[in-house]
Amino acid sequence: MRDTIYVTGHRNPDTDSICSAIAYANLKEQMGIPAVACRIGELNTETSYVLKKFDVQAPLLIENAKCRLEDIDIDTASLIHPELTIKRAWEKITLGKNKSLFVVDAENNLLGVVSMSNISDVQMKDIDEVRELMKTVPLSNITETIEGELLVTPENYHCDGEVKIMISRNNNFLDEEFEDSIIIMSDNEELQEKAIDKNVACLIITEDKIVSDKILNKARENNVAIITTEYDAMKVARTIYQTPPVSMIMTKEIVTFKITDYVDDVSKRMSKTRYRSYPVVDRKGCVIGAVSRFHLFSYNRKKFILLDHNEASQSVESLEVADVLEIIDHHRIGDIETNNPINFRNQNLGSTSSIIALMYKEHGVKPTKTIASLLCCAIISDTMNFNSPTTTSVDKEIAGELAIIAELDLEQLSIEMFEAVATLRGLSFSEILYNDFKEYSMEGFRIAIGQINILDIKELEIIRREFVSYMDKINAINKYDLLVMTFTNVEGKGSNFIYMGKLAWVVEEIFDGKKENEVLFAKDIVSRKKQIIPRLAAALKLA
């Protein structure tokens, strides 16, 4: 999904926001542009009903616009097992792209990291430390590293870590102690026999010299290993200290990142360390990649298309770190800023879904029956079945065309929708308030307005006192200058308002309504976009 465009409506999405996102993402896909429909909040009751009715999956829920490691290109991890020799690890580092190797077990769980510095440290260690490393090196590692052949395998191999070269043809070396040592020598059979008598751990015969049956048998009897190699003595001496397994030299205190970590958070943690590459693990802790500072400097930001809003307070969190490619809306022009010129379509229609339907026609793409059905529902919802003052003739015409494709009766569909969802029954106070909730910034004031459609106003009276108390708590937490909840009659007769905050007086001033028991009824007021917001904005300019 690294090249995907995220198509999303506003926070606390309504049916128009969700359905237009699904439809526009579908249009983009049909045009060969990878896109995915998203949402910035939970579905309200109406939208859930619509998606279930037409068997459509809810859009992807996103928390913010930040990139995670899973959204950017990272390196393929170079994985090795703990028994791999230092020599093979060196070859993988020098010949490969990755300068860090990740040591894992059979299930790819991270055990350690091997870098160039780990391998270089082996060459810099003093002799005692090197001996400690060599003590536990298995014969198979030594044989592999010097490209040799193990001719005699003792039952109980034991080494003290000493490595000595015996290449002279005189017997001066015979006064030295060789017990449990690794001896590098040539084809001097007398010295070979003497070395075995001194209980060496292993004889390494260089330059592919033939080892006699006599020496082989004597080695077996004395529990001495014999390896032959085509390397000369000096090459064996240079190479043999690369025989320890990487498990002996790897860094075990590891800085790791999860594939779901945010890039910004990864960058901050990286700034406190100096490794060249860091392992990335999946949700199960298995290594799946490698990330370096380069990846964090060069990644592409997430790309968004915003629908049904153009104000930052209504959009996805951290939008400033993303790229906005398009905005398609039918509300007033807000405050979203972009880094580059974009396609901005703001059209005075009753629904964003009407605009999306027009764009299908403009691109010569016929919506599927399912997409047409969703768009019909969204237009009915946002225009209150064409009773809202925001409704235009274009909305009615488009809805009629979509209904033919969807094989739907618009009047019957509206009745089903409103009877199913235009109720407060079974809803929590949170679900009521945030059913279709938007925040605005006007003249320096913070204003929030929720809206829900209802058929029976008696339902409001049942919950009124407790709901007012709930709104008081919400306003105390968020400190809005004005918090308004609008209960709108689905038949377009008007709305009931509950409101609070230091600007509460503005609501009573802009609506010629009757207030009773903390609820003000305003006849014919049904549109937040067309009636409520413009009046509020005008009143606050004069305040």
C-alpha cells in the first residue's frame, strides 16, 4: 500500500462522508489509480444500516496521517543463523548490500546483530580472548572455514584454544607443550606422530599432503582430530580465527523497531544510537526487514484525497505531515493548507456524493449497482430526502439516474432508512452526540455542532435531562466556546437545539424559536451547512 492514495471523509463520519469515499476510491481504481476508502471514526447507526443493507465492508479506519514503517520502503533483512562462522558472515557483509546481519532462530526470532565492527573486533582482541573463543569452536566450523576435509573425528574433542604452527623439519618444537592445542603442520610424519603423543586436540595438515594410515590410526587411538586442507600454513593461520560461530561475537543488546512504529518515532530513537542498520520485526516479533537513516530521509509521505470537508479541525490527525492531492466538498471554504497546487472541487450541491456521481459521468465510468445504491442513500441522507434547503435540482436529477442503475425506488428507500435509523432508541449519549459531529473555528472561537435525525420528538424528552448533563461534562473537558446538539426532524419541519458555552446566547439570537425545558425549537431549520453555520458566522462577526 506504499503507493496507495487514501480517500477519506471527515471525522465522526456521516453516510455522505463514508459512501462518497467508497465510491470515489472505486472510481480511482477503475481509472488505474491505487486508492483505498478510509474513515476517521466509527460508523453511525444510519451508515452501518446502509452498508449492511448493501453488503459493503466498512472503509479502513485510520488514526492519523503519519507514516509507519509498513508504509515506506525498507531493506530486505539479511538473516543468518547463530552457528554460521565469522568467515561466512564476513563474506555476506562484504559481498551484500546490508552491512548488518540479523541472527535469528528457526522461527526468525531475533537473537542478535552482527556488523562489520563485531567482526573487526575479533582481529583486535588480545590472545587470551581469542583463545577463549576458539575453545568451543566445533570441528565442523574449522573444517568449513579452511575448506578442508575432516579425516578423523574424535569421540570427545577438547581444545584449549591454542593454535600453533609446526613447519620446521627439526625437533625443536618437541620441547613445547601441545596438549589440547590445534597444530598446523605439513607432511613430516615424525612430527605428526610426536604431536599425537603429546595429546594435541587437532592436527591440520596443509597443502593437501597425504596422511598415512599409520598416522590416521594413531590419531583415532589417541582421540586426536585430523583435518587436511589445500591452504598453506600461513593461510590457515590467518583464517582459523574466523571459525567461531557468530553467536560468540554478535551484539545481544539490540535496538529493534516494529513494522507498525511511526517513522517520526523511529527517527527520534535512531538519533540516540549510531548503528548502520536496525532490524524491523512484525507483530509476532519475527524479523521481516531492515531500516536505516537513509530510509527515513527519503520516504514518500502518505497521499490523501479529502471528501466532504476542507477544514483542518474536521480532517485526519497530523494532516500536515501528509500530501493532500485533492479536495472534493460542498461546504464553505475552510483552512486546510497544501504544499502544492491541487485539484479542489467545491460545488454547491446537497451532497458530496452528488459531486462524485457527476465525476463518474465526466470520466465515462458507469457505477456498479452497489456503488449507485450507496450514492443514492448518501444523497437521501444529506438532503433529508430532498427536504433540506441545500437540495438542488442537480441532486434530484443525479439521484434519479443512480436509482435506475441501482434498481431502487428512492421514496421507498428513504422510508426504510429513516424508519430504521431516525431514532434515539438504543443509542448511547456518545453515539447521539457524535453521530454527525463537526468542529469549527470562527472568529477565534471553538465551536462544535452535532446533528442527528429523528422521527419522534418525544424520544428527546425522555433523555433530555441526562443528555444535558452529559453535554456539560463533554464541554468541561473540551472547553468549547459553543457546543450545540441538533435534533432534526427527518420530514424537514425543523430542529430542536440543546446548547451551552459562553456563546450560548448566539443560538437564541440567530433563531426565532421557542425555548422550553432547555430545548429550543427552530421551525424549518434543518441544514447545518446552509442555515446554521452561515447564521453563526454572521452573528459572531458582529459580536
